[in-house]
Amino acid sequence: MVAFLILAGCTSQPSQQLVKDYAQQSIKVHHTVESVYVNAKQARIDAVLSRAVRDGLPAAKLNITPIADTGQQQALADLVRYSHLLSDLASKDHSSRIDDASEQLHDTLTDLADNPFVRDVQAINESDISLASTGINALGRVMSDTTRHQQLLAVMDAGQPVIEQTIARLRQDLPHWQMATRVSLNQALSIRMQLLNNPNRCEQHRERRCITFHTSYDQRLNAYRHAYHTKQKLLGLDAYFARLDRTLSDYVAMHNAIIASLRLDNTASVQGARRAIDTTKRHLDALSDFQQSLKE
């Protein structure tokens, strides 16, 4: 059976499942990157609040400068939408949604190309968007199964530079989030240990706002447990970000493998796409396992 991704009839099961699995794993990749931003911002808040506890700061001085991530969040949202749309176009029940999905696919690639965060290093070649637009417009008009299949491949090929540059920009940005997370975790841990190891510090210092903490054994135990988990996060930070970087690289390889499998339509290309999907899944599972270990 020919493993074509056909939008006017029904898609063969191998192709349909490959595209759906690709979409599922790519969405998980993007959500994992988003969690890095959330964790970094929370770590900064915790560091500021730790200083407030130590120094007895008034509310007026609780100034927490947010980490700007509007461009990154928009890029991730567009990548998630892109994955959902490709999955929709591979489904059997698509006839009434072809035009709408094609239009959204065009808008998504355009949004990614116009995102200042993505264009920060290198502008997207306008010809790539033009080619994608041509393919997407044709995708909504043609009725032949074979022609639809060819147009979808053209859309994915033309959109590939946009996807690659977006992922490259996200990877380039990761070290900044890693450093921000490390600095904040170190600050919070240092202050916590300072307070735990110097419970009588107010007797030694005449600071007006010095706070004396009266804690029970269980409270101190919980405080040390929290410090231990923070230390584990710091110890695993380099490995976590290195694996996340590899996972983003896997995402691009997975995307290319899907295109190759749909274009070549042979056993080797389909198996290559399946291996790429499985590799991405293994890295995502490892990232999830590490995060889960910190919660236990």
C-alpha cells in the first residue's frame, strides 16, 4: 500500500500515525521548553522573597523584575499550532476543515517569520514564505489525492527553513535561561543555609530589621529538605539543559525524517522517521523523569 498523506480521501495508516506521533512529540518538546521559562521566573521570585525574609523588607521593596519572554512564548505557541494543524491535515475527517486549516498554517508560518525574537539573528528569507504560501493556497483548491499529497510536501519543505531557524533561535537562547536559573537557585539556597546555620544571628548583629526565627525540629527538617532539593536542581542543571538542547535538535531531525518518509515512501524512510520520533520521546521521558525525581 502506498503510504501517502492524502488530504482529499483518507490517509494510509502508517503515514497518518507517523504524522500524529510527530505532532504529539513536538508539542511535548515545546511545552518542555516553556516549563524552563516558568521555572526560571519562579526561581527569580523565590530568590527575591528569600532576601525579603532574611532582611525583613517592607512590601514597597518587593520589586521583582520579570524576565522578558514574549517573543519566545509566541514562537512556542506558533510551533504548537503548527504541529496541531499538520496532525489535523493527516486525519480522515478533514474535508470540511481543509480551507480553514490551510489558512491557519499560512498564518502560523508568517507569524513565526515575523517574530522579532526569531528574526533577531537572521531574517527569514521571504522567498521561503512565498513558496509556502503558494503551496498552502494550492492545498485548499486541488481535489486529486496525489496532487494534494504533493502540495502538502511542498508546504512542509517550504516551511522547513522557518521551523529550523525558530528552533535554532530557541537553542541559542537556552544558556541565558540556564544562567538565570542557576543564579536565582544559588541565591535562594545561600540565604536559606545562612538562616538555618545561624539561628541566633540577631544577637550578634544590631540590625533593626533582623528577624529571629523560632523553629521546631520538624520545621528545620523540612527547611533542610527544601535546601537539599534546591541543591539537586543545581547539580542536575547542566545535564538537564544539555539534554533539552539535544531534544530540540532531535525535533528538527524528526521533522526532516517525516518529510523524507512522505517523499520517498519506502520502508527505510518510514523506519527512519519512526526512529527519529522514538529518539525524541526517549529524551523527553528522561527530562520528565529528572523533574519527577525532584518532586518525590
